[in-house]
Amino acid sequence: MMNRLTSFYDTTQHLHDLLQQEIDPKERESIISKVNDLIEERGEQMKSLKPPFSEEEKATAKKIMQLNKLIEQEMLLLFDNLKVELRQMKKQKQSNRKYIHPYETIQSRDGIYLDRKK
């Protein structure tokens, strides 16, 4: 597979492999950074690709398109998991705050004397 799409295919495969691995929450930031770097690299490689393409290059392009579909699904899953975790953290912050300040949200006027005369 020595054609112009080889490096693009390798980058796509590397991105796919990176997204396939189990992502530890402690390593998530570095993995997202690597994913962004690989996406930028692929974007630069895409700019350099110009037709016409040989039959071998077309076959490689089909493999790349299949990998792209898998990558999109894996990225959606990664970001959905991230959204869920952020919601859980927000909920935990709220419950911690309610534990520390239990009467903060109560807006009652019980026991208050209002003098209306002037």
C-alpha cells in the first residue's frame, strides 16, 4: 500500500486505536489533546490530497471512510461519557452545598414581623 494516502490512513488508524482504548478519567485530558492533534494532522494531510486517484488509492480511501464512521461513533461515546460525568460532578457540588448550607434555598417569611405603619 504505497500511495499518497498511506500517511493519511496511518494517522486515521492511529486515531482509531487511540479512541478504542479504555480511557481512565485521569488520562482523559491528555487523550483528548492527542485526539485534537491527530485531527489537526489529518486536516493538514487532507489539504495536500489532490485527484486523480489510482485504484489502489480508491481502495485505501474506502478503508479510511469506514474508519471515519467508527471514529465518529467513538468520539460521540467519549463526549457523551464526558457530559454525564460533568452532570454528576455538578449534581455532587449542589448536594455538597446543600449539606453545608441546608437552609440557603428556603425563602420563607414565617416569623417575620412587618410594620406597615409610618
